[in-house]
Amino acid sequence: MSGVAFDVASNRSAFPALDQEVDGHPLVYLDNAATTQKPRAVLDALEGYYTSDNANVHRGIHELSRRATEAYESARSKVARWIGAEDPTEVVWTRGTTEAINLVAFAYGLDRLGEGDEILLSILEHHSNIIPWQLVAARTGARVRYIEIDDDGEWILEDLPELVGKRTRIVALNHVSNALGTINPVERVIGHVRMHAPGAVVLLDGAQAMAHMDVDVGELDVDFYAFSGHKACGPTGIGALWGRKAHLEAMAPYQGGGEMISVVERDRSTWAAVPHKFEAGTPNIAGAVGMGAAVDFVESIGKPAILAHERGVVGYAIERLEARFGDRIRIWGPRAIERRSGVVPFSLDFAHPHDIATILDSEGVAVRAGHHCAQLVMKRYGVPATARASFYLYNTTDDVDRLVDALGQVENFFG
Ligand code: PLP
């Protein structure tokens, strides 16, 4: 819910790290798909926690431990509301999306998959939504299958009848692609899976969605939803897995240690209730508190307003890049602006992506270059890497102009 009008200058001023120079140039930060910058409110929450409430949670019978526990659990409730979950105990804190997906792969998949069972992914996945399934498939005899993508970075849904069937046990897909920016038609796939593979569970990797789009796990009709705090203004090292209570209760613990037990005997033990069963050891308490502050911050602006702003900036970026470089630039991903998030991946025919990023860096413009942990996408398009500019709530059309000017330097050097 947005209470105030979208004001990019005020958004920008909330992020101290944006106010600096790199190599004598004011920083233009266009690597938001890798991680967003952190607003002052999140930095204050972290400092406030450590300066006045720091203690271990759920353990100490003293004031600071009570306060730390209250802050940790109220952040969990906030995150639950943020994703439309009614029950905060369905939210498991993790290190991020990667750990959340591994948790499902190992605590759900390993015990339930057998020879010939199928796990459906897409080739558009981040490695963190491929490798855990390959590991589990190798141990269980299950088979990993993939939805392919077309030239515009869209899933080829015509293949679904052949890909989804009686053997499908797990469907794990990204909500929004980090490599191409595609906002995937997850609702259509989930509808198909529910009809043709009713026994399958669906996990969505929301790493690139949470910062930009309203997410409601009930409306999406998923079984699991994974995301990272650091991609949505929160701290690194904190994220969450939302799972349906019945699944979480039926799953064995993922890791053993303190916090996750009920009674420990010499030869066997019993487990704490969910979500604590999956939170062995001292958790990232400060991270959770910072994540709660990030939720408040993002919600004070409102995700529909953020997405609308990003679309304006991305539309301007695509227009300017194509006008400036013509057929020497290839912009990857969906053509229609409403089909993509704030991600603009591109290749120039006169420079390698790593050289592009290095020269842009010397002009104070931070972009990512590489395979973006999506080597299957790179293979699909026959390129080793791309350059990627990714925009967020503090980026402006001036940032785009700086990007285009800096790419002019790349052209001067190599073109
Ligand atoms: N999935 C997607 C789509 C991502 O973009 C990323 C990170 O870039 C991840 C998963 C992994 O997130 P993390 O490294 O925060 O665990």
C-alpha cells in the first residue's frame, strides 16, 4: 500500500551509499538485480538492534533476550503479511533464496522422490534453482526436465502437455528472471500443473520479484515461495522460505542443532514446531530485524508505484540504447515492456561484456557482466556472457543518459 506520491529524488536521498563518487564520477548504481542498496531506515534498524537489544532469541530469560525475540518474531509476522500469508509460522528464516530452495530440495525432495520421478524447471532458472535439484536427482534417480525459452526470453508453454504429467513431483520456477528480466507467466503454468499433475508441489523462486511486485502466496496457489532480503532493500544473509504448513510439518529437519529440537535423548530426539524445526543454531537476528525495516520501507513507497517507475526508466533506456547503437546492440529479453522487470541485459557487437563493465566502472557506472548464474540461458543464445543494467526505485532517466554516454566511451575504445 502506497501512502505517498512516488518521488524519486526523495527515494534516492534515503540511500546513503548512492551519494558517492567512483573514479571522480558520481556513482550510477545499475546492479540492483545483484543486490539493492540499503536505505537509512534499514541501517538504523541494524544499528538500533545491536546498540540496545542484542541478545540471543528464544533462550534467555532476561529483558534483552525478550526484546530480541520480539523483534525477530515481529519481523517474521511482517514478512508473512508482505507475501499474503496468514500464518507467520509458515515463514522460515533462511540465509536467502539459495538456502530456501536447498531446504525444499533436501528436506522435501530427497525423502519423496524416486526413480523416474520428474522435477520440472525452466532453462531460465538461476543456478540456485537448478543445482539443488540436480543434486537431489542424482541421489534419488529422479529426472530433471526443462521448459525451453523462445528468442524473446519467454517460456514455450506449448510444450507443457508433454512436460507435465503423472511423473511430475516437483515444479520449481523463477517468478521473474534475473538474466533476462522476464516476468514469467507462473499462473498459467501452475494452473496447468494443478490440473494435470495434482500430486506435484510448486516452488517459486521469488528472488527477483519481491522488490518489484506484490506477491500473494495464496493467490499464486504455490506450495513454497523463496526470496532474499538483500534484493529488496534488506541486509545480506537473510531471506525466507514460505511453505504450506502441512508440507513444513511433514518434512524432516534440514539441519540439526540448537533451536530446532524439543527433547534430546541419547539415541533420538524430537523436533520443535515449525518454523523453528528448520532454524538450527543462532539465527541472523539482526538480519531479520533489518528485513522487517526493509518491508516497511518498500511498502511506504508501494510496489505498484515502484514497478511503474521502473517501467518508465527501462522503456527510456531501451529507446535510448537502440537509438544510439542501432543494430550494433542486442537487448535481450521480452520486447513488451510490461513483460519485463527492471532488468536490461545487452550485448554490443564491438566489445566483450566484461570490457563493457570495466569501462563503465571507470565512468562511475556500475553494471554486471557475466553469465548471471544462468549458464543455460547463455547457451540457449550462444553467448558466453551479457552486460546487464538493472534499475530500481532510485534510478532516473539521468542515470540512463550516463549509461549511454559511458557506452560511448566503450565505442571510442573498441568501436
Ligand atoms: N534466484 C534468482 C532469480 C536470483 O536472481 C538470485 C540471485 O541473483 C538467486 C536466486 C539467489 O539469491 P541469493 O544469492 O540471495 O540466495
